[in-house]
Amino acid sequence: MEGIFSLGHWGDVLFDLGAPEHYTEKDLVQLVKKKVIKKARLALGTALWQDWKLEGDFETYLEERIQRLLNKIDIDHVGAKMRAFKSLFWAPRWTSTNLSVFEKAHPITLPYYDNRMCAFICKVPEEYLANRKLQIAYIQKRNPAVANITWEDQRPFNLNNYHYNKMPYNLAFKLGRKFRAGIQKIQQKKFIQRNWELQFVGEENERHLERYLFDQKFAEFLPSATTKKFYDKFKEEDDVFYSHPVSMLLTLSVWNKKFNNA
């Protein structure tokens, strides 16, 4: 592909519900925790905290830190405050990390990072931002062909009929997906549908993964017993639930290797 990448990073946050209508200021810490902490990551954070013999406990520290960050945002509207929190502390740490992947290929633009977009968002009532109503209406009006493309989160429906993604209208699709998964299970083929499965599933992937997780230098940074505990749970108990801790352990191992080779 040639040209410039106009990236959609952060549009899903700006053009969606910041927080449920009935939420108050005191509910925000728990909402942030719910959004930030992925499956089993609290258990991993607690384990690391204990292994490194830090004072107090991880969950209390996390809640206090979230509260301090929220206190820095002088916004009364709860939904807007949550949106601002994500924009200030989430986008730089998470969403922006893959920009270099696109930038390596072609120049990039970030329309949702533009201050003019933020100024516009501040003038739009929450009811039009919630559930991406404004984005959906814009696409339906400006590009009907795009609106007819299957919406991945609402398969097999699109922007024009996604409200039918409920029983009984989606029954045939759900049965078909279960049938395909069942056939692959009989054939002993893993039904690949998640990003981490592309990286972790299969003999070759496992070999590379284990090379990082059980690297000797990494064992000096983090006790191998902790790594093995979460990896065993991933392999033997619930791969979906424990995929996030394994991903984080892999990230820490890669970072540790680069740090030691710097």
C-alpha cells in the first residue's frame, strides 16, 4: 500500500460511553480497575509484589494510585472525567505503543489525537457519544458501502442491522460457529480466533515462548516458580483466562533481555 496511514487510534474511547449514567465520582476507581485489569492480571501483580518483597499489598497500592490520578482531573461530569483519565494515562501507555509499526511503513496521521477533536468531543452531549451513535450515523450517511461491511464485534451483522445481534436472529450464526469449532476439535485443530493464539499456540510457538519465559537471566529477575505457576495454569487449566499473565511475563522477559544487553 502507498500513501499515508490515517489511523483510528482512540476513536473508540472518544466516541463512546465514558461511564454508566448512574455512576458517581466514588465509583470511578472500581470502574478504572475493571477496565485496566485484564483476566488474572491482579493475581500476577500480587505475585510479583510478594516476590519482590514490596511493602503493603498490590491491590491497595493500585487503588490509591488510580485515585491520585483521578484527583488531578478537574472535571465534574463522571463520563467525561473517565474519558479524560483514559486519554491522559491509558493512551500513552497502551494505545500509542504500536504507532511505530505503522510509521515504519508509511507516514501516519492521528485524527483522534488532534486537540480540535478533543474540543469537539467536549461540546457533544453524552447521549450522542454513547454506543458510538455519532460514528455510526456518520458512516451510514457518508459511506453506505462501508456501513454494509460486517462489523467484527457484531458478526454477522453490519452497522445497519447490528441491533439484531440477539436471539433468535443470531441463532444460526452461533450454531454455525460452534459446529465449525467442534469439527476442528475432532480434527485436533485449534480454533484460532484471538491475537495471543497466533503467538502462543503450536509446537514452534511454544518453543519460542518457553525460551523467553524460562531464560536464566529472567529467572534472576523473577523467580522461575512464579513463571511456571502461571504458565502451567495457562497450559492445563484455562488458556483464555491465563493468556494475559503469560503475555505480561513474556513482555517482562523481553524487556529484561534488552536491559541486560544494553
